[in-house]
Amino acid sequence: MSTSPMQVSEARRFQQLRGHLSYLKLNDAAEALNRVLDQARTERMSLTAALERLLEIEVEATEARRPAARERFACLPEPWTLSDFDFAAQPGVDEKLIRDLATLRFLDDASNVLFVGPPGVGKTMLSVALRRAAVEAGNRVYFTTAADLAARCHKAALEGRWKTCMNFFAGPKLLIIDELGYLPLPEDGASALFQVINQRYLKSSTILTTNVGIADWATAFGDATVAAAMLDRLLHRAAVAGIDGPSYRLRGHRNQAETIRAGVNARVS
């Protein structure tokens, strides 16, 4: 049985169409092409209706992938949510303030959040919980430590990529800078941090966690002028949560140790 030139032409056109879709990285549409063409033939769909259905499949697949992509971009250390935080165990936290921040209204105003307190009191956990809420609401978020941010900016400056680096940190709707003050910043670290905060000023929100009290920033970062300018921009629109309570992390370690000890005693008895 011979194949007509028209059939050969249609087969070639089909393969070319799939190739075009794949080249444009419309992979889900390419995968669905045969099915949509069969549906169009069976239901006598118009060319416009068939094309709309094909592109609808690609749009739906893209939307389904976006939450996972935002999760990967955020680079979070742990999958914490606000429900994981035990407010009763940490009376130093203003629960009403945290619940209000969880509404994400501060993102609409491009306001900032500062968590200030000693190590282990839950600053990082709360910032990550707020970040997760922001991602689930469809916002682009990025998490980094102050030391990593400074190192990245320093490397970018040496390689002539300073503008690209600044654009990267300017992009997210919410930027979380963790552990400011835990490690000494390099000589140009405070300046780099200021420039990141300055370019985000009144445009997008930053959450910053630090163990350094606001009154001590000038001494801690070695440059009173830069510290004052940084605080001026951070605090212009900001919620400051001072956490001065028992170590949340240490309490967790103690509970874990008690659980292990109880298990050992039960086996011995």
C-alpha cells in the first residue's frame, strides 16, 4: 500500500511542528500535540480552539512548576513553618507581632524586619517561617547569610561582575540575611551589605537576623558611618523584634537528650 504525497507532507509537517515546540522549550505542548490534534479532529475544533488548548496545556504545566522553582531559588536551611515555633517556650518573642508579619502586609509596604537577640533564641527559625509563607503566596524570596553575601559580593567585584551581583540581590521580593554579627565581615563586607540594603530601600523587603544590638552596630562593623547609613535605611520602615529569652535551640537539645536517656533507662530496667 503506497503512501500519498499529501500524507507524507502531513507527517513531515507534524514532526516539524513538534520540533518547533521543542526548540522553543514548550515541551509539555510538544508532548500533548498528538493528543490535541486527535481531539480537534474528533470534536471538529477550529484551528484557534486547538491552538488555544495546546498552549493552555503548556501554561498549566508552567504554573505547576513555579512553586518548586521558587523553593529551589530560596535556598532555605530548614523546612520550618510558623506552626513549628513554640511561642510558649520562648516568652521573649512578641507573638502578636509575628502573627501580624505572617500576613505579609510588610511586603506590600516594602518594609523590613529585624530579629535581634542572642544565639539560639529562634531568629532564623522565624525568618525562615516568614519566608515560607511568602513563597507560598507566590513571591520570589532568597535566603543567605551575611558572611556568604559579603563573600559573594567580594568575588563579584574582583571578577568585574559587581553590577550583576547587585541586580541579583535586588531582584527578590524578600531577601533574608541571616547571622549578621556571628562572623567578622571582611574589610569591604559592611560596605557591600550597605549597598545591597541601599538598592532595596523602599522597593522591596529585607529580613535581617543579628546577635548585635542596634546600639552596638558601629563598633561591631568597624565603620560608624556605614553602620549609621545602613540602620537609617533598614529602620525607616521596619518591625524590630528583640528576642531576649532562653535558648530555643538549647532547649531542643536538652529535650532530645532526655528522650534518649529515658529510652536507655527503659532498656536497662
